[in-house]
Amino acid sequence: MIANYHTHTARCQHAWGEDKEYVEQAIAAGMKVLGFSDHCPWVFPEGYVSRTRMFPEQLDDYFYSLEDLKREYARDITIYAGFEAEYIPELMEDQEKLLEGYPVDYMILGQHFTANEMTAPYTGFPTNSKAELKKYVDTVISGMETGKYAYVAHPDLFHFTGPDEVYEEYFLRLCQYLKAHDIPVEINLLGVVENRHYTSERFLKIAKKAGNSVIIGCDAHTPDRLSNAEYVNACRKMAEKLELPIVDFLPGLGVIER
């Protein structure tokens, strides 16, 4: 694995390790590209405080740290500074104002909620609601239509427990959309190694039907997740089993020529 675009930092309140440790583990693993995509802050109404993402007041520290690391390790690895964020239309304008002026290299879409986090349930909770599955897929596609996001993190995060034919109907629509826009499907290392419901073979079979390529995203919340070859090989074998082509770099986010 020579590139990973799904890396968190301790600022999100559920990851551990110093920024520099993530970089050094990636270099030790032979990576050429490391993209940081910590959970993006929102400007919430009514004084709500999220416990699963960085705070707005941490933005300066985040970018100062990553810019320093870009310079320090410029000969060893290409580092990008980005975010993982949901697409929540009513909050987008305030988020864009919050991020204005910061050197954001890219964003990935991680649809952990289909509405305001204050009221909406986590999309990873089990449900047999066809309406909620439809809302999830519709929201992800709408988010990608904005052109704001480079790819979809853990696209099968929505934990649908209803009929297989309903699951396939909606996730096939998502996979076909991604295929039409040349966006790879993520095999999420965190979900695979922790035996979560994502990334599942059920979903990858649908991706195979749609003709998708895949990209491995470490979803690293600790530095060691970037350098464990056994974990990466487990993800690679999932792709190879279904003959899904693996891409290394996201379009426009390859190795910077030095």
C-alpha cells in the first residue's frame, strides 16, 4: 500500500497518537502519500458540542501541525491536509465559512448521519428501514454531486438488516453512480480488522456487478494502523477474491513531484 487518504488525529476525540507518529509509521510502511482527513468540525446551533470530531478552535493547530510536517518530511512522503465530513445541506454554508482561508487539500464524504447530528441516529446502527436506506443513498449521491468530496469513506456504513434484494437495489444505485464518475469504492481497513459490518463481501459483490474499482482506506485512529501489513493484506485479499481492481492514488492526489 503506497497511499492512504483516510487518517485521523487525536483532535477528533476518539483517536490516539501524535501527528508525527502517523507520518513516521506511514514512511516505515513504504507509503508515498499520506492524507490526513480528520473529522471536520461543524458550526452547530444552540451551543451543541460534538464528541466525535475536532472543535472549530482546533483548526489552526491542525493546519500548523500538518504544514510543519509537510516541510519536515518533504523528501520522504507527500502529505495532504483534508477532512472527512458528512453532507448536511442546512449546515454547509456555515462550515464553508468556518474553513474559508484554510489550505484544505481535499475532503472525503463519511455519511455518519443523514441529518443534523443533534437529532439524527448514527447510520451504523442496525435498522431494517427501507426509507432510511434510501435517504442515506440519496444523501451520499447528493453530496458527491456537489463536487466537494474526493471519494466516499466506508460507503456501506449504513447498517441495513432488511431483505437482501432491497439492500442490493439501493447500494447498486450508489455503486453505479460512483462507477459513472470514476470514483473508487473504499475497502475500509478499520471495519475489516475489527469485524464490523463494513466493508462487507455482500457490498463488494454489488460493487463487482457495477464494475467498480476499489481503494483501501486505513481509517487510521492509531498510528500502527498505517504500518500493519497483515491488515492491509486482509483488505487486498477481499478485493482479489472478487477480482476488483485496486487503485493506489485518488485523481489529482498522487505523489508531488520534487
